[in-house]
Amino acid sequence: MKILQTVVVKQVLTENSKKTLLDSILQSKNQLHKECEQLQFELKKMEKTKKYNPAKLQPHFLKEINNRQEKIKLLDFQIEQIHMLPLGSELKEKEVQSIIEVNKGDDWAEITSLRTIVIKEGIVEDIR
């Protein structure tokens, strides 16, 4: 019988992976800043048209802007944490599904134990 099992994929932190990760986070952060600016622009544009009630417009736009600013704060925290991590640390990257063969007499604890794939510089380094 075959079953699906979740496998954790971890990435070993190297200079290259650290730089790539930081670049990705900074790109997300810049995108969020642009979205905040766009929302502020749209709010002012809608206020000038006088078609909409400003009392209803502002809370909606401010909520969206605040949501993005909270995400920016979270990204800033992640950047700080990455700078503090030593090289060689393992970071959880994602989870994938794996098909596992189960046979009569197999050790269930071993089959259901959490499996991990360790990647370094894009190459599978270890399967645990």
C-alpha cells in the first residue's frame, strides 16, 4: 500500500543562499512600499472626485495600508534574524508530499516519523 507523507525541505544557509534570501525579502519589501504609495494615491484621487463618501473610503484604504506596513515590519524582522544566523544553519524552506510504500510488518513509528530533505546551494545534500 502507498501513502502520502509530508517531507520538510530545509536549506543550509551559505553566503550565496543568504544573499538570495535577503534579495528576495528586499524585493517583497519594495513591492509592499509601492503598494502603500499606490493606495495613498488612489485614496486621494477618489477623495477629489467626490463620488464616494470620504468617511467610508478612508477606513478601508487605511486598513489596507496598515496591513502592508505590518508585513513590512515582519520582513524587517526577518532580515534582522537572517543577519544574526550563522552560516551552516538550516532554514525550513517548504514542505512537499512524498509517496511512501507501506507493507505488512513495517515499523509504523519509522514510517510516520518526520522526514527531511536538506539542500545546499540547490543540491540535495542529505535525506533524513
